[in-house]
Amino acid sequence: VAIVAGHFLVPTSRNPNRHPIDWAGAALSVVALVSLVWAIIEAPANGWTSGPVLGAFGLALVATLLFVAREIHTPYPMLDVRFFRNARFSAASLTIMLTFFALAGFVFMATQYLQFVLGYTPLQAGVRTLAFAVAMMIAAPLSSKVVEWLGTKRVVVSGMLLFSGGLLVASTSTVGSGYPRVAVAMVLMGTGMGLVMAPATDSIMGALPPEHAGVGSAMNDTVREIGAAFGVAVIGSLMSSFYGPRVI
């Protein structure tokens, strides 16, 4: 239904000047992200100062620098890094990335807590994570109205504070605190995320001219995926580093 409706309702925003695909930029971005995520994931097992891990970190740094240099100098960049000079574009991208970083890390830990500490089955644990989705479904449609009253900055900051409050509540969970505390944390996080996503996405899209709408949309999705990937990698590595050695 969405695809059919989109064909008739969504206006065309194609760039009138068709450019070739920046294959070199795409390859460098893949090398940078894959090597960095691999290094973070493998560091607990191989050691943070081991040769392969340091080599992967170094490769990620070099690939990132080459990517930036490539995108600055090529006439047809995959991502014009000059867009980040726009504070609205940069702040919204960072907000989305940090939110998904925290969300992915939380979900990674929470599902294990629900199963291995509280004893729920995978299905029971999954059903209990719906508290987050329900809160987000309620808050997200209301965010546009709240933005009209308070403005984008205040709504995004308030949403981030609610999201952070949920993480703070979750951090106090213990073996005996049970599911209600996790549910409260999920409701706070879902409400906060619902308030943040729409205005942040609108800021990214609104910061670019219409002919670059595709770049804005791709950037919006990319920072989500990067944040989620790093959230699982970093939180998983920290858990492995601190928890593993304490298991007898």
C-alpha cells in the first residue's frame, strides 16, 4: 500500500544533473566501517593492543581519511562532506546516531537480562519489549504538534532527556528488581525516541536542497545503521571485557 500510495503522492525530487556513482567513495566507506566494527568486536578476545586489532583500527582511520579526501576532491561525491558545515544537518545526524547507538546497546543487554536473569523464554522476552514500541507509536505522531508549540530544538532535547532517563532507570536494574523497572525504562526511552526521530529527520531533509533529497534520506538511514552497529559492537565488547573475566 505504501509503495502504491508513494507513487501517486510523493513528489519527484530527482537531481536534474545525473552523476556517475562514486564507487571509490563507497568502497572506502565500507572498508572504514567494517574494519572499525570488526576491531571493536574482536578486541575483547584478541586484546585491545593486539596486532590485528590495532591494525584494524589503523585501517579504519586511514580509510576514513581517504574517504574524506576523496569526497572533497571528486566532482561527483557519494556524500559531500561539506554538508556537515550545516549545524542543523550535523546535529540532527549526530542525534539520530547516538539514539540508535544507545537503543541497540540497550536492547542487546535487555533481551539477555530478561531471558537469563528473569527467566523468560525468547518469545516472552520479545513480547515484553513491546512496551518500547507502544510508547514510541504513541509519541511519534504527537511530535509534530509538540514541535509547533515548543520548536524543534526543545522537543529534540526533551526527547533525548527522556531517553537518557530511561537508560538511567534501566541501569538500576538488579537480579530482584524484576520486569516493571525495565518496562518503565522502555516507556521512557520509547517516548523520548518518538519525540526525537521525526523532527531530527525533518532537520536532515530540510537542511539540503530538494535535488539532494536522496542524499539526505540515505544519510538519515546510514547514521541509524552505523549507530546501531556500533551500539551492539561497543556494548557487547564492554560486556565481554568486564563480565567474562568475572565468570568462574
